[in-house]
Amino acid sequence: MDVLAVRDAVRRAVARCRAGEGPVLIEASTYRYYGHSLSDPRDEYRTREEEAAWRAVDAIERLKGQLLAGGIADEAALAAVEQRVRERNARAAVRASQATDPAPADALRFLYTDGSSDDVPPGRGEAPLLAPLPVAKRGADGAITYRDALRDALAEEMVRDRRVVFYGEDVADYGGAFKLTKGLLESFGRDRVFNTPISEAAICGTAVGAAIVGLRPVVELMYMDFALMASDQIANQAAKWHYMSGGQVEVPLVIRASVGAGKGYGGQHSQSLESLFTHLPGIWVVYPSNPADAKGLLKAAIRTSNPVLFVESQGLYPAKGVVPEGEHLVPIGVASVAREGDDVTLVAWGPAVPDALAAAERLAAEVGVGAEVIDVRSLVPVDMDTVLASVRKTGRCVVAAQAVLGGSFVNEVVARIQHDVFDWLDAPVGRIGARNGISPQAESLERAFLPGVDDIVAAARALL
């Protein structure tokens, strides 16, 4: 253990990285003198001789000797430094012991931040372009695809704020597995759009660090299934740093994750796991259902200083819709009434929203029932006020999502409805989700596995 050796190694590593010869892995050999926890006396697996050997080469003691040998300090100066450190620590201990306990009302304080990049700092805005931005092909009515809406949102935010960087697996030259980011490399260069190794933990972990030190990274996970490989970085780092630092640290990070359900990709590339992440406080979860919301919500996600898991359905990528050009923001945490009705409420998110709208059309045509469709748009924060207002009006409700029904966020919404507006209900709340199993690869089996329009229609008719 040698402070000067560490300093030298780090300086050489930094120089190599800045010269384009990185990355560099530094292996630092150190020693923990005390137990792993207060209940660990350490004497069951260490000997006194072992500890004595390590104390003989203790980093602080070695540095003291080096300072003395170099004539940088004498014994009196070093003793004075040690005394100041002891006094500082003693003062800190006294302050801690005398401090009042936090108020119970503050138990969830700092869980999320109100911070945003609505105002870009001087020198950080209007990034120069190396080539014109890719242009979405618009229909006569101004409609573009869900895929292009997402790319437009990302490009506009990268122009607006130089702190926004984008990276992931094959997202640069290749434009991503689904060609969503094709052309961004040419427009912004490799300093801001670049590829990564095939390591979701590395992608999300570096993004957390980049966000903490001042960037606003957007990273892509090719499939949402792979978020499990980065679950510690997402759940224990991105989601918790603002709260655990007492609001001193913000993590303005967007993790884009696509869901492959409905495309025959099988059990490891088809999972809709948004519900899993709603159980991890500290991170927002967004799932747009149409191109306009995809653009507006992604721009809002990039601007908030909260970490956001931004879920995208691959099945919706080719879907078209009218999307405003230029500035278009959709507030996170505000649901949309996608269709008005008086007889039954259909609550959904992501690809279940188009299914709910199609079901509403069928219910009107087949049985004359007016179904109101609520697109929650974001699961965390979730706008229950809009949902509950609709259920009070209709008295009946079906909640639908593409995720496996067991443990789904569908059940949380249902529980809130039954708890908060039970007296307004004229029938039990219906629940729709994928079957409790592993997504099959065969097309016929996957159709049977995933929920669809028929399921929503049947659930609604059962309540009438």
C-alpha cells in the first residue's frame, strides 16, 4: 500500500486514456483492518501476525516516512496534522451525537428531485452539427412513425443541450438493431454518439457516473430482458443516489429499453418487465403508446433530473401518428384520455393502448357500449386521479397491459381503484395481461400467450 505509487499509476493511466490508448484497469491491493460489519470481530479468520504484517506497510505510515525522507515535513508538522484530524473527527462525532433525529414526515424526502434542464447553462446549448440531422418521412397529414418520433426527440435534445450524450450496443454506425438512431453519428460525431461493449451493467453503470458528474446520458438496452444484467446499477445506483445523498447528487439519466413481445423472439427477448421496475422507488418508468407521446415523453425524460426507465414496444416502432415538429413536450405523470365514454373504463399503457382503442370501437359497434380509454403513459409517477375520475363516471373498469399478469403493475392499479372508489363500482375490476408463463417462440403459441383485443372486449362485456 503506497500512496505515491497509486498517484503515479493513476497519472499514467489518465495519460494513456487521454492519448486514446485506454481503457486502463488498475488493480489496487489494500487491506481492511476491521470487520465487515459491527457484528464481525474478524478474529475468526485473521491472525494478529497477519494484521501486524499489513500494518508494517500501512499506506499512511509509509507516506509519513516518505514525507520525512524527502524533507517535505518534520515530525512536529506531521504530528500537528494528525492532531487536527483527530480534533476534526471529534467535532464531527459531537455534531452527529447532538443532532436531532430526522422528522418522520421526511422519510421519503429526496426520493425524487424537482431539478431539470429546462434552462441550459451558458456554453452548453446549441451544439454544432457535423452533418444535417436525419429527416423523418412525413405523410400528407404530418404523420411519422413511432421510431422516427423517438429519433427526432433525441436529436432535438442533443442539439439543444451539449451535455446529452447517447450510447449503447451498435447504436452508432449501424444505427441500432432497429435502425432507430441511424444518422445521429454523422450529425453529432463519436464524442456524443458511440458504441459500447456487450455489457449492460457497464452501459448503465457508466451512465450513472456520467450523470452524477454533469452529463445527461441517454443509453440504449437492445432488449428490456437485458436490464436484468444491469439491475444493480439501475436499482441500487441510479435509483438511490439522490435519496441516499440527501439530495446532494442528481442522476439525470434515461435508459431506453425495448420490448420484443409479439415478434417471435422467445423467452429471453420478449419480456415486458416494466412492472419489476415500478417496485424500485427512485426511478421513473415511462411507456408511451403512440408516436406523439413517444417524442414528447422522451424529451421530458431527458430534461428531468430524475433517472428514467423509458420503455418502448418494438411492435409499435412502425406505427404512425401525427407528431408536432419542433418543440413538443408531454409531462411525465399525466395520463391521457385517449377516448371518451360513459359505460366502462379501459386503462392501459404501451401496446395495450391501441388494443384498448380497438376494443372500444368493437364494443360500440357490437353492443352499443361507450368505453373510455385511459392511457396512463407513465407508471411512475402514475396519474391515478385521471383513472379514478373515469371510473367514478363509468362504474366499470378493465386494466390491461402486455406484461405477464402475475405480479404485474396492472394489479397495483386495480387495487388502487378498488380501495379508492369501491363505492362507485358496479362490478369487479377486470384484469388483462399475458399468461403466467414464458413467452413462446412459435407464432401460434405467442398469439395464445399475449393478450389482445378479443381479451379486452370479453373482459369488458363480462362487466356489463
